Amino acid sequence: MTRIVVVGSINMDLVTLAPRFPAPGETLLGERFLTVPGGKGANQAVAAARLGAEVALVGAVGRDAFGAQLLRGLAAEGVDVAHVATRDDVGSGTASITVAEADNQIIVVPAANASVTPAQVEAARTRIECADAVLVQMEIPLATVEATVRLGHALGVPVILNPAPAQPLPREWLARVRYLTPNQHELATVLGGGADEDFRELMGRAPCPVVLTRGGEGAWYREQGEPSHQRGFAVDVVDTTGAGDTFNGALAVYLNDGLGTAVRKACAAAALSVTRLGAQGGMPTRAELEAFLAGRAGA
């Protein structure tokens, strides 16, 4: 069984569906309200667990109703939450999302996610040392992201950095990342490139291998030489939320099969995820992914 450690955020998404967005100062009757587990760390952990990996998550929640609900949900998915801290002095992270007029508005309050420390990463050293891959994103403090990259590199464990939300990063520790998994905008931001710069040139400038996601076009990946392309899989799209997190979780799970195979399976998992509602709700199981790929053997 593949062993994955995820270091990242855990949120409760508070989703309101409305006929339109309210004007400033206006009270508007909504159509539906949902609470949905989210956060890039939790999403990627669930994606990897659904695909059969043994997954441990390093993060933090508040000692509140959302925190308890989030921990129960992760445990039900088979994610080890022994390294998820419960904070008394701050609440659980939330994302308040209004969906209307085929668009959305989102306010994220990091709360407990901002308290995930390098010490927590060090406390998970034994789990990281035994892992096949480590996944980390950027909805937690940058110092903790850096500590994860440095520890994984020191232990010889591949670290996959999903640089979202993106910000410029030091090349010195980017060089310790095994795979960087941005979209084009994120890659330009991380490297300080122009938004209109050719993505292949950007990939060549990175000090580490890059797996670049391109939505329905699929993904481009480069370790050395020219980038290779994996086409996307045509599906009926229902909801694209969480597709990137599904991609990253799958990439980590199948990395030992070789990068080309891992990228293909990650593209397929992401395609499956957009055929259903919700980030975690759309994430496929290993059996679903295998059946999907069996029907597209030539793709």
C-alpha cells in the first residue's frame, strides 16, 4: 500500500446558493445552504485515501463543532488524523462561498490553518520518513511549507508542492522540491515570470521538475529536456471544484509507477471528479478510476 503524508489546510466550506449576488447593504433570500468539508490539505488527503493509499494528515482545526465534524469526516475516509492539532484559542478554518449567476464569491478565514507549525511537521518525522511521497500546499504558513520541503528532502522522500494560492518562492528551496504542480498562472507567480510568457519556457526555468495542469487540455510534465503532454479526458462537466486537489492526490499515489503513468492516472482521476458535485464528493475510488481507464485504453 502506498503511504502518503499530507501537510495542509482543513476548512469547512459554507456554501449559499442564491438567484443573484446581493448589492452592498442588501438582504437577499437564498435558495439553499450547505456545509461541505474542504481545504486543500484535507481534499488531497481524501483523494489519496479514496485511491487506496495509507494517508496521514498534518494540520489543525479549532475545538468547535466544525472541527469535530471535519475530524470525523476525515477519519471516516480512512485518513490518519493523529497529527491534526485541535486548537483552543482559534476556530476552524472556513470558506464562505456564495454561488449565483454561474459564478461565485469566496471569503476564506484561515483561522486554525494559520497555526500549523514547523514543529508539527517535525513531530511527524517518523511518518514522513516511511512515506512514498509528501504533499504540501500553501494555505498554511510559508515557514511550515518550507520545513516540510526541507525535511522531506533531507529524508530522501519525494515532496510534491502544489503552490496554491501562489506567491513568489525562493529558488534555493524550490530546488529541494521533487515535483512542483502549478497551473500556468501559479507557475508564473512562483518564478516571477510574465503572465503571457510561454508555459514551456516557464517550465524550463524552474529549478525542479514541473507537472503543469491545463484544465481540460490535460497536463504537461518535465523532468529533463522538453516537456511531455498528457491529453485530458473528455467528460460531461458538472462541477470543477476540487479537480486540482484530486489530480495532486492521484499523482502522489501513483508516483512509484513512473511520472508518465502517474500523470495519466491523475488526469483521469481529475476528469472523473468533475462529473459530480462537490470537491470531496466527486473524488473517485480506485475501482472507479480503474474502470474509467479500462474504457479508455488508447487515451
